[in-house]
Amino acid sequence: MDDAQQLADRHVAVWNETDDERRRQAIAELWVPEGEHYVELREVRGYAGLEKRIIESHVKWVRDGGFRFRAAKDARGLHDVVTFHWEMVPKDGGEVAASGLEFLAVDKQDRILVDYQFPL
């Protein structure tokens, strides 16, 4: 893992992205084609599944909810794993409304193989 914090920042940025094409490109750069994402009872695989999941979250929390996501500055990498915390905050400032822990398994090119999201 070359730069865990950079990966964390890029990962969180995709959930805030408003432009469909830039979001699609970021997903392809971050995940492998068969990448997996797990959160609570949901699981998605592949670029189409990831894009659908991210768009749904974006619409609910960013576009309609008035929030944005940010990565905490605590990302750590060990071999092929990266962990970091994230926070959901009002776009115009204010208290943290939600937070979570992300656990990423990455390949040799630091692309995400599996993404486990633990809301806290």
C-alpha cells in the first residue's frame, strides 16, 4: 500500500461526486472490475452494482440530504488492507451526523477488491 490516506480520500470523494461520468471514471480507477462492497445487509459486485449503490447513497445523503462525506485523517495500510474512518457532515458546516469504519482489501495496484463498510 503506497498511500493509505490518499486512497481513503479518493474513496470518500466518489460518494460526493455530482457528475455521472466523473463518478463512473473514479469507480473504475478505484475498484477492480469485479470489486465487491458490503454494508449491513447489502452487497454489490462489479462496476454497475457499485455505481448504483453509490448513486443511491449520493441522492439520499448528498443531493437531497444536504450532507457531504469526508475521510478522517487516520487511514492505515498493512500489506493488502487499508482501514479508515469516515464522517458525514452538513455541507454548510456543523456537527458530524454519521460516521463509519471502512475496511478495504486491495490488489498490488492498490485497487479495491473488497470494501467492507461499518456504520458506527
